[in-house]
Amino acid sequence: MTTKDPILKRHRQTRNTNRHCTGFLKAFNITLKVNHPERLLALRDTAYLLVSNHLSYIDIILLASIEKLVFITSVEMGRDPFLGRATRLGGSLYTDRKKPVSLKKEIQNFSDAIGQGFKVVLFPEGTSTDGSTVQDFKRSLFQIALNVNCPVLPVCIKYKTIDGKAINEKNRDSVCWYGDMTFAPHFWALLGRKIEVEITILESIDQPTNKSRAELSKDVFAQIHASYHKPAKNV
């Protein structure tokens, strides 16, 4: 059954994406461990801004498998022959990095989505990275949370192993997708490989308007950066 109501349509898209991405984890041979899922559960009935580091297109599958989410992505991604269709089917929101003049309107659109009850995902590094560290955050889109005074939920994604070997500088490009990498060759080379990933749900900031945009960005960055570089526990 179809609907012309854009809000109902997007809610349906997030439900479908959540269901499909749960299946994709098995299809792509991805083992996912979620640390502190109770923090995610505590916000189950709340619209919020989820903020995460960004290393690969796989990040979207991982996050969408644990919650019904709307992703902010670039218009360039939306124009991609394959990934563009996937983002549209998932109800994504788009930002045009090459037109800063449109930023204010985009921020309002993203804030409106949270006001409509959606959980919106922001990757504030601005692009995916090589996984060596968490890159500095761009502060502008943190205004989304300030506009609607919604909780901000920091999340850290960390790829742990591929084919049983710890992720390091020699093999991380097999998982991380960034820079000028072409999607199709990277994707096909990844199929059939076994990946272990850890997502850590960090402490939410429930009253973001108590902070400036710069303070909010700094505090969220500090949580994610510390979690990403936290040494593994000896078993």
C-alpha cells in the first residue's frame, strides 16, 4: 500500500531499511557487537540526533540494523547510480557541501525531520575516513539539535577484524571506503569476507541547548574519539 504523505512514507522506509539491514548483516557475514544497548533502548520512543564516526558505506547498514534511522548524506551520493537509489529508498536527507548558501535551509529541514519524530544520523567528519583516527568534526550541523532541543546520542563504530585478523593499517582499506575509492570494486572484493564490528552507544546529551554549538561538537567528539582509541581489554 502506497501513501502520498511524505512523513508516513519516510517512517515506512525506515522500518523497511531496519528490517533489510538486519538481514544484510548475515548476508555480508558481519558479526556485530553492540556495547551499552540499554542507552539505545532508553531513547526508543524519542526523536534525537545520532552522531557517529564514519569509515565506510557499511556503517549505514550497521546503524540501520540496530534502529529505525534517517541518514543525512550528500547530494553527490544521491546521484550515484547504485548508492543513490539505496539512499532514496531509505528516506535519506541530503546536504549539498558545494553550496554553503543552502546550509541554513538544510539545517531547518533536518531539524523538522526530528520534529516529525525521526531519529536522524549525522556523520560530522563530513566524509568517510581511512579509520586511522576520528577526524575533526564540522560544527555547523550540530545546530540541528539546538533548533529542536533534542537529545544527541554519540555512537562509536569500530571495525575489529576481517577474516579473523585484527584491523590495522595494512588491511583496513579492505573495509574502509574513502577518498577516491570506486564503490563497485571495493564492494565486490568485500563479499565473502568475515567482518567483526563493535558499536558503542555512548552517553546521550539530553539538553543540548545548555551548550553552544562549538561546545556540543567538542563534547560529542571527545566521547567518540576516546571510545575509538580505547585499548582493547585483555581476555
